[in-house]
Amino acid sequence: MMTIYTVQSIVGAEKSYSAAQGAYACSLSALGSSAGTEHRTYLFDRQLISGKKNGYIFVISNCDAAHYKVVAEPEVPNSGQRAFCSDEGGTVRASADGKATTCLSSGEVVRDGGGPTGITLVVPSTDVTGANATPSAKPATANSPAKQSRKATDRVRVSAGVMHGLQVRNVYPAYPAEAKAAGAQGSVVLHAIIGTDGNIQSLNVLSSASPLLDQAALDAVRQWTYRPYLLNGTPVEVDTQITVNFTLASR
């Protein structure tokens, strides 16, 4: 469901904002406006910044430097649509009564990410970037080791959670028939290099529950695209991991 992805995009934007600013944003407008000295925009969906999209009202609440809640409630009460919510942990929950308060207090975890049955994309709740480069890193001097290192590589390690917030295009893999027949399921963890243009440059399997799942994961993720990751206002290549989780439907 598109609303689930919208909530996830807000969570990803909050992760990027917190990494750069040292605290969470307490409004959608703060995520969508240039902030700090880097003049970065963390939430690029201008419609979402208004707080309304696809028949839902989105709000950030219960917010301080270390915590926040994001809720998505149907614009039309009692419409039969679910309400959705999440927080700094990244888990998306839903309530069938369409009320944000119910979602926050006792919502059920959304396990399929809104995608096709049997395939989920896992985004870690933790957000750890490489020690040698973060969005809030101060500009290095011309002759400093950090500056020289970045000139040599132009690549930084970025967590899966941050990159999820920058994702523009997502293609779900088809569940291989051979894997289904063999009962193969589980996670395929990929190592990805994302170029300065946001396209996948290289991709390889780090670990896999079954070789029967590998090619489907690779073929799908190669089609993903992202907004460029900016370091001090300059696009850089990204070294990250992507996890695709295949789950057979229970009978």
C-alpha cells in the first residue's frame, strides 16, 4: 500500500535529518525545508510536506530531540481504511479502526511492507553510518587526511535505513518458481554501490538463505534508483547493504 511506503519515507527522512542535525524534526515542514548550514532537503515530496496525500493526513507528534511518532489517519473518518503509525524504531503499525490513537497504543505490526505477498524488503531500525563520513561531517581543509581520502574514493558507507529514505524507484522481485517448489525462503543480503546519479553501479550477494533466491533479488534491486546522497552539498557514491526477504505464504 502506498501509504505504508509514505510512512516509511518519513521515517527515512527523519533518520537522515537526525544524522545531520543531531535531533529529530518535529514537523513535516522542517523535513522539507533547507535546514542548518548544509541547506539540505530531507523530504522531497512537496505534496507530503503539506500533511495530506492519497486521502490520508500525516502528522509528526510526541517529538523531542531523541524521539518522535508519525501517524497517517484517513481524511474521511469511518471510511474502512486503516490508520498507520511508526516511530524512531522504524516499525510500521496499523489499526483497523482508522484511528491514530489506536495505532499508537495497540497497532499491529505491518509485516509485508505493502508489497506482493511472500516478499518483503527489510529496513533495519538502527541507523549507523561509516565513521569516516556522515551527513553532519564538517568540511575538511584542503590538505587534511579526510579531504585527501574523499578525493581518492568519493565513496561513503551509509546505512540501509538512510538510503531507504532516499529511494525513488522500487521493483519487487518475482518469487522464483523453482525456489517455491523447493520450499526455499529467507533473506538475501546484497552489497551495493550506488553512484552519484542514484543508480546501482555494482551489486553482489553477501549472504543468502538459498542460491535459488539470489538471481531474483539481484535482477530486481539492479532496477532501483535513489536520490543522490549529498556530503557537504556534493553527491558522492554510496557503499551500503540491501536485504530482500522471501517468505512463502503459509497454507
